[in-house]
Amino acid sequence: MVAIYMVVPMGNTTLLFLGIPLFMILIMKFPPMGPFMTELYPTEVRGTGQGFCYNAGRGIGALFPALVGFLSDTMSLGAAIVVFSSIASGIMILMLMTLPETRGRGLASLETAPAD
């Protein structure tokens, strides 16, 4: 979503009115993450699994500002931001495509049967 602001010339008013719905679309990906990720892990490791995913994503995302700075030595800052925002969006789409479908699956189905 950030990429459009960097490659399309627009005035402040256009940016304001276009930025509001684009930001709303961007922020809509966060509320479903908690319930969805709850359905991915058994009870024993649910908190650990969710915490790892959240913080691993934050750790990877923390590298991008530094990489944008390094890349902006060889190209414009706007182009560097477009490159890394496109990479981040691509990674997110790839990961969403590889996650399992959880619709209609109960949390009890995640529990493993005790070994005898």
C-alpha cells in the first residue's frame, strides 16, 4: 500500500482522500490474525506459537528500514521503499497462501491423542 504513494504524483488533498481508505484496507489484516492463529496450534503451544509468529514477523520487519537506507545509496528513496514494500507484500501473500484452511474446524481437533 505504501508503494502507490511513492510512484504516483499527487497533491496533498488527493493523498489525504486516497490515503484514508488505503490505510483502512492495510490495517484490516490485523484483527483476524489472533483468532486465525489460535486455530493453528494445539492448546499446549498456542501462546508460544502465536508469540513466535508475531515477534518473528516484527524482527524480520525491523530489518527493512535499514535495508531501505542501504538501497537508497544506489537508487532514490522512493524506489527503495517501493522495492521493500513490494517484497513484504509478496511474502505476506505467499505465507497466506500456504496456511491451512481452518473454517469449520474445532479447536478440539487440534488436540493430539495421548500416546499409550
